[in-house]
Amino acid sequence: MSLQDNSSAQKLSVFNGLRLDGSYWDAVVKVDDAEYKIHKIILCKCSSYFRALFQCQSTANNIVFGITGLSPDIMQLIIEFAYTDSVKVTEDNVQDLMVAADMLNILFVIKACSDFLCEQLCEKNCIGIWQFTNVYFSSELQHRAQRLITEHFEDVCAGEEFLQLSVQELAEILGRDDLYVSKESSVFSAICRWIDYRPKERERHIVLLLSKFRMALTTMQYIFIHVMSYKLVKNSSMCQQMASDAIQTIQHMIRQKPSELVFRNLLARPRLPVAVLLAVGGMSGENIEAYDVSIDHWVNVADRTQRQWAFHGTAFHNGYVYCLGGLDRVGLFNRVSRLDLSTHLWAELSPMHYGRCYVSVTVLNGLIYAIGGFDGHTRLKSAECYCPEGNQWNCIASMHHSRSDASCTTLSDKIYICGGYDGNVVLQTAESYNPETNQWTVIAPMLSRRAGIGVVGHADQVYVIGGSNGNQHLRSVEVYNPRTNTWHWAPAMHTNRSNFGLGVINNRIYVVGGLNGTYTTNKVEYYDSMADQWIEACDMKKKYGSLSCCVVFGIPNLAEYAVNRDSLPFLDLEKQTLISGDYPAD
């Protein structure tokens, strides 16, 4: 990694040449038995540590300065960096180099090491790197390592590093609201694995660790069969009490309405979702709502714009939500707006080449695609893609068919677009786009004509949902298999709808709002492919048609788009009564 401009590079090249020749040196840095002839002014420029060292220890008779706490090889790299403004970070030297840079207060080398470790982060090493940042702090590295642990906990706890956690570190991880597990029982399994690795010294920690296990988020059957039968739980009255409290909580939840199934009690406190579904716009007015899948509840999102969107497209990329095209109270447009999810502020970006209402939008390989739509006069077959880094739109190959009110998705590095309206008929056709060849290919037609549909890639197939065939609004669903180029039917939704929002979270396809031909609906349901059925979810707060949804994930402030866990009601088990929190108010 290098930090140079042409002028400074030339100057440093001269000084480095003098170092290599052994010319005009005025001090010696000694590490163990290795000695390095250097120029004080170069090392002083590199770090305040050397300025203090030379100032405090320099005398007329002393030109040798000893440094302890690092190896000769690492000192060689530090000196080379001082003279070249570049450093070679490798897997073998990164930790020792970062320790030395931290000791010597060389911020650029610390950042170079941190960036290198960020690139190397994976489920197998994230715990070790996280522990490393607790001693040698790097906020970005620590945040990314911690996020990897919490978002991929079930994979991380299967590794060897997990077994080396201290009890304090493990308790900290298990107690986090943002710890993501597909099922809470994974937490208990992780506790048992950690204890059983060194049972003699770790069995005494069962009470602390079990208190971090949100037992009431499992089932009574699981508690009876797996938790209460565990020998450490059986031998602890405090653990038995926790299990009893969890069972009472579950029994209370069974007797309540669906809207009263969440509490802030530690044993029942829902963890934060790994992703939320963000619903933007709709003809009913300015709107942004976020769906908290862990609690099955919608949250109003603070919005600092007065614009109304409808028949637009949304996309999530790298911490931002992009809103493209559509129409408002004035007319349709080619405008593109971006919401910064960390600040809740909007910014205007470069407009598209074409005005696009009823546009199809998707993201592939870091680029945002806007396809087809209606420009106020013509149904479009044109398409374009946006590069966020350059804030620039570029036209790509046009589709074979003009289509507005279609929908598209990505699957296996291709874009699939289906249905729509060409100005004369509702379409049955579908096609795919390969960005490597910049070509559209017509694929097998759908089983029915559809416009105002939802299209999403899921489980290696393309799902086409709802819409209108020109005569009636549909609740039917069909699925495309790219390997066989064939379509087949899937279970139908509960609600007929078109122009709705959709997204995939936790391997479930959620559909939100829309039009049913008579009125706008706020109904929400999801398709569970494992159960092969549609299940109703919490209604939106208002009725919205012609809205658009995107799935938001991987942002540091995801909790702002979820229900505040501290606002949930508290269940007093002794009285079996609720002490109300702010929930469900926002």
C-alpha cells in the first residue's frame, strides 16, 4: 500500500537511495542485534514517536537508539515505509506490523493493516480479529468483525475460534439484540458446545450464559426435551427458574392476540432482524414504512422530503435507497433521488436519459438498472444502468419488446423481466439480459398475461406474482426454471393484487399493499417455500398502491428501522399482567 504523489515520491526516492548507500546517516536504530543506519529527519516525519525518542535520548556521544517490543523484520518494514511511503502487508506480518505501528503511532500503517484484515475477514477468523481490535483498536475493523460475528453467528460458532472465547466475550455476544440466528435454539447449542469444550472450568458459568439465551423464543417442547434435561440446568435452581419463567411466558403468549406476542423481558425479547423491508411511496401520500420481520410489525420512518412517488422503482445499494422515475402530483419524470439511511437525508442524483413511469428496477454487480416504462407518450423498450461511484447513467441494449408496468429481478448474474403492457395488450412474454454480452434473449412465455406484477429471484428460480391480465386482478403465482426454460404454477396468494411491493427476507417472499381492482389494500402476506404456502402478516399502517419495496441490510443503524425493543411491554409473571411500553406506537 502506498501514499505518494509524484513530487514526494521523487524526494523520498533520493533519501531512500542515500539510506541504501549508507550515506549521510546521522543515527542508528537498534532492534535486538540488528542495526539500521537512518536519517533522523525522515523518521521524525514518519512518526511523533521518533521525534520524542531522538529529542529525549540524543547526546553528543549517543547516536544509537534502541527500540524494544518488535522484531528486526518489522522494524525493517517500518523504516522502509518511512523512506518510501509504502508498505507491503501480508498474512504473515499483518498482526505484528499493526502492533508495531500502534506502538510507534504510525497511523497510515495502522490503516493499511486494518484494510488488509478487513479484506481477509471470514467466519473462521473474525473472532480472533475482533479480539485483536480490543487490544489494538481500529473502529472500522472492529465494527466489521463484530458484524460478521453477529450476522453469521451460526457459522461462526461452529469454528475453532469460538471455543477460545472468554466467558465475558461470549456473554457479550449472546446478549446482543443484533445477534442473528435462524432459530433461538442455536444459542443454547452454542452455549453447550462452549462449556463442553472445557467443562471443569466452564460449568460454573451456566447461569450467566443461560440468562443470555432468549428461551421463550423457542417452544415448550424444546425447553422440556433439550434445556431442562441438560445436566447443568437440572443441577441449578436458578436455571430451573429461568426455564419455568420461559414456559410461563410462552403459555401467556399462546393465550394472547397475535399483536401481543412480544415482550421486552430478557427471556422473550426479540432479536433485531438481519434485514428490513422498506416500502416507499404510493398514491396515498408521502410514505416510508419499514417492516420488522422479527416482530411482524410496521414502523413509520422519519422522512425529510415532501415528494409523492407512485409507479416508481426502488433499489438498495451500499447503504442507500435509490428511487427512480415514476410520477408525482405534477407528472412523470426521469429524476433519481437517494436516501442516506444513516442520516435520513435525500439527495438528487444524475437523471436518467428517459422519463420512466411504471419502470422496472434491479441491482446487479453494483450497478442499478432501469428498464422499460412509459415516458408519457411511448411504452419503452430501452434500458440503462447507473454507476453510483461515477453518478452516471449509460444506455444498454434495448429489449425485444416494449413494456411498461412489468417487473424484473436478478438471478445467477442475469436480469429477468416479465410481462407488462406495450400500449395495446398485456404481455405474456419474458426475456433475460446478460451484462457480459449486452444482449437480451427471449425466454419461454409465461403461463398467463400479466402487468403490474411482482418478479423476484428466489431458490434458483424466478417467481412471477399477481398483477392484472387486463380484465381482472390476479392472485396466481407462476415460477420459471432457467435450467429447463419452463414455467409451472405455485400456490396462489390470499389477496388479488397488482402494483404492489415485494422482497425476500429469511427465505420468504413478502408482498405488500397494492391495488385489487376496486380499492387499495394494506394487506401483507408471505410465501414460505418450505411449507409451500402463503401466510398472512401484519397489515401496513395505511393502504398504499403503486408503492415499491426494497430489502435493506448490512447498515450499522438497522435498529432505527426496526421496533425499539425497549418500547415493548414487560410481562410481570407473578401477576401475569403487562406493564405497557410504547409499543406499538412509533
